[in-house]
Amino acid sequence: MDMEKALDKRWIIASVSIVFVLIFFLVFYWSAEPDTFDVREQTNQPPVTGVTLTRTLHTVGSTLLDKPGGYLSNDVIPPSVFMDDMPAWEFGVLEMVRDLALAMRKDFSRSQSQSIENPALVIAQPALNVNHRGWILPSAESQYRKGLDAIDDYLLDLQDPRQGEAQFYARADNLREWLKQVEKRLGSLSQRLSASVGQERINTDLAGDPNARQSTPSAQNLMIKTSWWQLDNNFYEARGASWALLHFLKAVEVDFADVLEKKNARVSLQQIIRELEATQQTVWSPMILNGSGFGALANHSLVMANYISRANAAIIDLSELLSQG
């Protein structure tokens, strides 16, 4: 009897151990970030204006849903419910997808402010903006899939010469409007990453305009420091946003080639792409380290903030270049 009980305990311990090992490898597999891809693949030669960027938007969104483990941000069961790095990466990608979908709807697909919106993009843009953690029907994935299907409809219409109503206008002013939103997104990410070490900052909210006012008063000096629990989330959100933006800008290089050539801005765009490529280097550390600025340990957030700040500064310069006649 005692022998049977001992064997039962061993089987239980062995079974639990196997389950934990399987969960560990499953989490490790699901945490692997997707590789970059070539945005020029499957593009018609010569490419139809707007097709490369639209197809890249669709591919980035599809990768978000179809990568190993699928879309994890709204999962409510183990083991994905205990994961936070990959959901943060997903949110970074999703924010960039949303920004570009909005630009597609209100700028790229319209010739002027009085133009009618493209019906497919009218469906796509709000569908991509549902709560990213929503899991009760309709789930976030189903809505995002609906949005991507609508983008695919717009893409097919772009390539069909009989569908004259579906257009993509590659103009400097359209590109500049989208880049302005990208500037704000990268600026926010850079500030949050830089706050990993804690920093006392002067409040510059009203700087530059003596008549500017705000709703309620705020302190002149602000102490900004990211919670230890949010360090890796901020890092992977920035990494996901950079991954998506990297592909979008590579597609811009194709679809806006004539605009960039006229403004002599191709080199500026290529430098931005190079900075964003640096954000995708392999993270060899098993965890995101948060050493002080000049301490003995690395601070991965500050390294990421450096690349993103440099890319953002170059985007601001590119926007100024595009605004010139």
C-alpha cells in the first residue's frame, strides 16, 4: 500500500513537472517577436501608387493576429493571461496601424477636403479602434479581422483600373499630415522610456506662447519616474511600434518615390529607417534591465529611447523638408 502511494506521488510530481515545462516552452514560443519582411514582395511592376503601403498595412495587421499564439492581449486564460511583454508589443503595433488607417481614410484616399470618403476605409478605420482587450463577443480579433478585410477590399479596388473611385494620392501634404501624428507617437514613447531612471523636469506645457492657458494649474517642477512594473511594458510597446513603423516607412519609400525625389528627401527617409532598424536588434538579456544612466548595469529603456528620439528628430526634419516648395 505504501509502495502504491509512493508511486502515485511520483506520477503526480512527474505530471505537474511536465505541464510546467510545456507551459514554459509555450510561453517562450509565443513571446518570440515576428521577423521583419520585405515590403516590396508581391508588388506589381511597375507598382500601382499606394499599393505597397496599403498591402504593408494589411500584412502588419495580419501578422498581429496570425503570429505564434495569435492575438494575446485579450486572453483571459493561462498561460497567456500571465504574459505582459507580448501584449505590450501588440499594442505598440496596433497604435501604428490605427494611425495609418486613419490617415488612409482622411488623407491618402481623398483628393481634397470636400472629397467623399472611401467606403471600405470607412469600415476599416473604426473596426481597428475597438478596445484591444475586448474578449466578449464581438472580440477584438474579430473586429480587427473585419477592418483588415475592408483594407483588402480597398487594396483590390486600387489595382482594378475599372474602379476609378478607389484612389491613393501620393502627395507631400498627405505624407506630412501622417508624419505629424507619428512625431507625437514617437515623442510620447521616448519620454516614457527616458523616465525609467527618474528625472526632475521643468514644466514646459505652455512654453512658446505667452497667451497660452491650460484648464487647471500644474507644478512648475515635475518628478517623472516610470513604475518598475511598467518598464518592460513600455520597452516592448516601443519595440512593437518601431517594428510597424519601420515597414510603413519602407513602403512610403516606394509609393512616394517621386515626391521624395523632388524634395531631395530620400536620404532623410533612409536615415529614419536605419534608426528604426536599430530598435529591432536582439535583446540578449533575459529581462529588461534598468540600470542608472551611468551605472554598472545597462538600461535598455534609455538605449531604446535614444534610437526613437533620433528617428523622431529626423522625422521632424523630413516634415519640414516636405513643407518647402
